[in-house]
Amino acid sequence: MRSLPLPDPGTPPLTSAAAYLWWVARRQGSLLLGSALVGIASAVSLAALPLVLGMLVDDGLDQGLSRELWSGVGLLLGVGLVQVVANVVGHRLDVENWLRAAFRTSQLVGHHVSRTGDAVTAELPTGEVVATVASDSLRVGELYFITARFVGGVVAYVAVAFVLLSSSVTLGVAVLVGLPTVAAVLALVVRPLQRRQAAQREASGRLTTLGADTVSGLRILRGIGGEEVFAGRYHEQSQKVRRAGVRVAQTQSLLDAMQALLPGLFLAAVVWFGARLAITGEITPGQLVTFYGYAAFLTEPLTAATQFVQSMTRARVGVRKILRVLRVPVTGADLVPGSGSGSPAAEGTGGTSMTDLASGFTAPADRVTALVSADPDETATIATRLGLLGAEHAGAAGQVLLDGHPLSALGLAAVRRRVVVAESTPHLFTGLLREELDVRGTGLERELLDALEVADADDVLTSLPGGLDGEVAEKGRSLSGGQRQRLALARALLTDPEVLVLVEPTSAVDAHTEARIATRLAQARAGRTTVVVTASPLVLDQVDQVVLVEQGRVVAEGTHRGLLAHPDPTVAARYRAVVSRAAADTDQASDEAHAHQTEKEARHAAAGR
């Protein structure tokens, strides 16, 4: 199976569910064609068994153990082998069709949501978005899983029609007319099933949203005593989902029962009618066996057709929900650089500076600048505004300048490429360490190792079996807070953007580790525009420039030592107050880490004794 996820899921049409499903089919057309051909081979070989078996019966009755009988046995064995091989290969292709369609849809939703920011949750409940990946994408994949079987069944049905009509027009017409009649009766149940499935999907999405909102606001609910009320609402909605599920199950059970009953009655009628024709001599015993085998076989295409209709119904319901997510506009417009007057400089040209007009902060080109404030939230807000992170900064694109040009002229996709903001809370993902670090897929192994060295994260590398190919399990929960933070720093460095913004990148490490990181970080980003939000003297002493912020505005700037000895005693005192408190917090954290390490070593020593 080719690698998943896909490098590029593509750009789908958003006009209708049918257009989207056809687009997915064309994107994996060769795979669908291969599975359809194998499905046809499987269905035709299965259809050939009754014909060969009927011929063997007639030859055995007429000529005994003759050469023709043994040849027929060999032919029967060959048909069986074709069917076995076709079924094995076909199942693998069907599963790949399912996975590729489902993954393509999941990737489209994930990529699109990452570009819409908070806009998607403003238009759609969170549960709806989650359900598109958790269930709807799988429904899309399920449609392409059954497609090959459906196509093979249709082809085999047409082939059997010619064989039946050439043997007995009367019985052939009875078989070929009876099965479509059965299928038409079954189709009457599909429409109410579709309505009930859509209602259940709607109720399930609301339940997921309610559960997500309750969990995220659990602390607040406890504070105001609202747990019981929200638990009651969740219980009420879950009962609605249960009742909707029961209604779906009732209709589904009726359909399943009719799928078993109607073909069974039809098969009994064919056997009775065929036996009368055999008694009167209109058909041979072997032909009766063939007709019975075909009547039984044709229930397979009927079942495949019914399942295809059911899968199509579920897929259409799911795609309508998916399209609602994909139609949410992305934040910002992706304009082509140079398409108009005053367009931003080309990417990767170097010498990139950034300015935040709201605070008066400027990050000079090719320098490492630190943002310092007595209120860490102030500097963190400026940092996230530089990268337009969060809905609250969506309207700030015109107030943040890149090389003198507003970010609104770039579009969000270009901002994400050129400006990377690493927030203070590290978020890791489950998977290989190599993939965790190289998020853009462009880093060489030497570059990954260099980034880990700058972040002083060699201990993480050696602690994982397999090194870079080791598994980061459970979103990094087995790692300490400092290890997670250092991996996040290495990951940010590997993106190698024109402007890198780091928010408190060393807040969870001890003083000795912080000193090493500060020195290496300044060397690694020398000549590149970098903003570091921190109040740690160990980091501030290594940067090119320090900017002091109060009440959201820049009040002073200079080097760390220059601000400590600032000509204005008030500015110097305020700056010393901030960095002195940070130094005290760092020393305390370092002492606690040292004490923890000493205790850990003592326990190991005691265990060794």
C-alpha cells in the first residue's frame, strides 16, 4: 500500500456531495479501476461455477467417469483458484480504496481547519467538526470499499442474463425480472433509512459538541455549581441520540430482514418452477442445477447493490457535513507577491524586520531581540499578534508590518511560512521523534541533530529506543515538562523561518540548562530575525537587543547591561525589578530541580543496595 497520509490531498469542488464524491473517485481512479477489474474477475468466476457444475452433472449422468467429466472437474478447480486469488487481491485493493478516500477527506478537513483559525468554530459547533473526521470521513471511504463489488456484480448479472436466456427463455425471464423486482421493493426502505440516519448524525454532532464544551468548561462549572445542570443536558441529548439510533436500527433491521426473506422466497419459487420444467423434460437436470446456482448467485449482486445504495446514502449525508466545514472561509487572502503596488518583498531574501504598530515594538532585521515586561501576558500578546495567532488578532493584520508592508497584503498562508510563533505551552504529538521535529518535511538528519543540540535535548534523543526513529508516546506525556519544552524549541528552530518568535522558551528548565540554551540559541539564530519573550537574565545577556514594555507600549530599549545602567534611574529600577524577580524564580526552580535530582539518585542508590 502506498504511503499515507497523502503528500497533497488536493482541492475538491464544494458545490455538492455528488461532485465531491466524483472528485475523490477521479483522484484515485487507477486504484478504483484495478479493484473494479479484480471485482469483475471474482464475480464472473463465481457466476461460472453453477454453469460448470451443471455441465458436470449432465456429463456424469450421460457418460459416467469420462474424459469430459475429468476435464470439467479440472475446469471447476481452475475457476475456484481464480476466485480465491481475485478475492484476496480484491480485498486488499478495496481496503486501500477505503483508507485513501477516508484519509484524503480527513486531511482536507484538518488542513482547512488549520487555515480557518477560530472562524470554523464561530460558524459550526466543535462537535460537528470533530465528527467529520471521526465518522463522516470513514463513511466516504466505505463507499469506495464496496464500489468494486458492486461493479463486478453488475457485470456478472449481465453475463448470467445471456446464459439463462440461451438455456430457457421462460425461466431466464423469471430470474432476470424477479430479482430487479425484489431490489425495487428493498429500495423503498432506503429513503426513510436515509432520513433517520441524517437525524441521528445531527443529534450525535450536537452531543459531541455539548460534551466537548462541558469538559473544557468543567472548572468554571464547578465554581458556579452548574455541573448538575450540564450533566442533565448531556443526559437529555444522549437520550435523543439513543432514540434516533433505535429508529435507524428499526429501519435497518427491516431492510436486513427483507434482504434475507425476499431473495429466499424468490429462490424457492425458482427451484419449484425449474423442477417442473425438468420433470416435463424442457430442461436437463444439469440445467436445473445451473438455474438453482444462478438464482442463489444473483442474490450476491442484489446484496452488493443494496449495500452500495446504503453506503452511498451514508456517504452523501456525511459529505454534506464535510462540505459545511470546507466552505468556511480561510482567515486572510493568499495574494501572489508582486501582484500589486506596494506588495511585500519576496520570501527568503533575508533582512526581514517586523513592526507592531499597536505597541511601537520593532524587531530589527537579522538580530535577536528580547521582549520584557512585568506582566508576561503583555509581551505574549505582542508575540502572538506578530503571527496573527487567535481570533482576537484577526483584525490586526494591517497593524503588523513585515519589512514595512502590512501582513494583510500577504495572506495567512504566507504569514505562516515566513513568521513562526512558538508559544509557551509545548504541544507534542504521538509518533516518531523525527516526524515530530521535522514538521515541514525538509530537514536532513544532521539538521535535526543540530537543532536538538541547540535546544539541549540530547537526553531525549538518547532516552528513546531508536533515537530519531524512536516513538514519542501519548503526546509526550512520558517526558518531563522541560523535555517537552526543549523538543518544542528544536521543532521551532527546524522550521527556519524569516522571523522566529519564541515565547518563554526556557521557563521549564533549570538555570544551567537555560544558560547553555541561551548561548547556543543566540549563535544558531545569528543573522536571522528572532524575537524572544523572556525576563530571564541568562537569556537577556545573550541577545542583541532588549525591549521593555509597560501597559502594552514600548518604554525603553537597549542591551541587557545597558538597561541595567540606564541613564533614567526610573527605567533602570523598573527593568531591574523585572529581571531580578525572574532571576529569583529561576534560582528557586534550579534549586528544586537539583533537590529532585539528588533525591532521585539517592533512591536509585538505595535500590542498588
